[in-house]
Amino acid sequence: MTTHTPLISVIVPVYNQEAYVAACIGSLRAQTMDDVEVIIVDDGSTDDSVRVMRSAIVGDARFTIVEQANQGVAVARNTGLDMARGTWVCFIDPDDVVDPEYLATLYGETRAHPHVDVIMSACVAFDSASERRQRFFPSGFVVADEAGKKPLYRQLMDGAYMQDAGFVTAIGVPWGKLYRRALLTEHDLRFDPALPRMQDNLFNMEVFRAAHELVYVDYAGYHYRVGGLGARTVANTAKGLYHPAIDARTRLMHEYRLDNDAELRQAWATEQVNLYYQELKAVAALAPRDWNAIRRACWRRAQALRPRLAAVDRQVLPKAGRLKYAMLTNRFMTTVAATLLWKNHGE
């Protein structure tokens, strides 16, 4: 007896999403394309997510719920990848929803481009008050060589690149895409659990490199829920949780020889400085609203970041990047930055 291989494996990692996950599942059950399997990986939720999910999938054999101890979203997605049987893999976040024709539309692009390894699309960003159509790039395109991948690498490091003002996310997300599972298997492409931040961005950098052909379509059937940057995000940034991702990007830039390209080298240097400056802002935000306390916190963090900043090629930085670099490396300019952050404390 042979087991049917679905066309698409949909992977949904879940952690404490009892308020939203039923809507996500409902949008998947409503898909016009039904030759799919949906693997829901509960990553040790402590709320009522599992009960809500069990209720939401009743009567639909395409859905499987896997429960595991909390290990983070990277491990949850990898668990789904290990179980996936589909020709294509699709990731959907549990607080988002998709239009009924979402999977059919993306799969239709694979038929139009039989050699494609990755189909990429945009989204509608929404919150409780509004929604806004996003376009990661101005129009659709096909990439079939390494030179054509440059805009993709560029936007991985600079989310604003080729995007409209007011963008909220960029091409580095794992959702809004179909990945050829054979590509991921052949190159052993997985999400790195050692990265506390940007696992999805670095995963896509590796995928883009391995892919022979990529297609971007200006289609927004994915509805991305925009969350605010809460106190936990600030605290995590202050802990330096972006450092492993910066180190991984450095390794890949060298390995792929992307640092030989002047434009990508500038984007890479700017990304590093921006992330380090966000760290400075985070320690200032966590300090008491006292100028001396904020100044001391900024001085200490800037000093700790000096060895990392020494590896940044400041000569390629644009004007804004050079200013932030100075604020991170020059004691007087760090004091200026601390004063500005003190004035904006709590805003």
C-alpha cells in the first residue's frame, strides 16, 4: 500500500496563541486547494492553545498536531520539516490568516515555472485598527542566476530597500513562500536554534544561495498580524541577542563572497551598526530616567561593543551610518546619544 504524497506541507509553529490560532486554522481549512497536509507543532504552550487547536481541526484528516516541550520557534519549524512529506513546504504563523486561494495561487506559479525552487509573495499587514497592502518589491520577477539574487540579499540586510514608506516587514520572513522540499533536503537547510534572533532571515539567505531559480509575485494573499515592540523585545535587545545572527551573517557574507560587492558590503556594515545602535537605545530605555544613569549605561554598552564595531568597515557606511558609528565609538558622541535618548525616555 502506498501513501499519497501531498503537493504542499503547511507548517504552523504555535506557542501560546489561544486567541488567534483558531482563525489561522479556519483559513487553512477554507483553502480552495485541498491536496495539502497541515502540520501544527505546539511548542510547549502553557495557555489553552492545544484545546483550541484540537477543536478547530475536528473532522479534517489533513491536520496533525504535534506536541513538544518548549524549545523555540526554530526547533518547532524544524520538527515540521522533519515530518513534511509534500513536494512543497509552506510556513504560516499561528496569529496570521490566509485568503482561500492562497495556496492555489502560489502553487500555480510553480506550474508556470517548472524549474523554480522558491515562490515568494508579499502580504497585507494588519492590526486591530487598520490594514495595509505591502509590496516587498515594486513588481514580480524571476531570478535564475547569482547576479539576479543581489536585490534579495540586499533586502535581507536592509528591509527598506525597494519598499514603500511605511513598510513593516521584508523578504526575510519564512511565510509568504513555497519552498521546494527537495532543495531543503538536498542542502540540509534548517532553522538554526542557536540563533535567538533572525533565524528566518539567515535561513532564507542560505535558501536563496542554494536555489537555482526564484520567483517573486506581487500577490498579497497572506495577512500578517503586526505586533508592537513590547518591553520583552527591548529587554532581549539589551541582552545582545542579535550578536549570534550578526556573526552568522558575517560567516555567510565571506563564504558566499558577497563582501566583494560594494553595495552589499555597505548594506552589511549598515545592518551591523543599526543593530548595535538599537542595543544602545535598549539599555537607555531600561535605565532609570536620570541623565547620569542613562549616560553611564550607554558608555558601558558602547565600550562593550567596541571589539565588534572594530570589525565594521566604517568607510563604506552612508552618512547616517557614520553618525551612529561615531555615537557608538566616540565617548563625546556617546554622551550626545545618551542625552538624546534621555530626552526621549519613555516615548
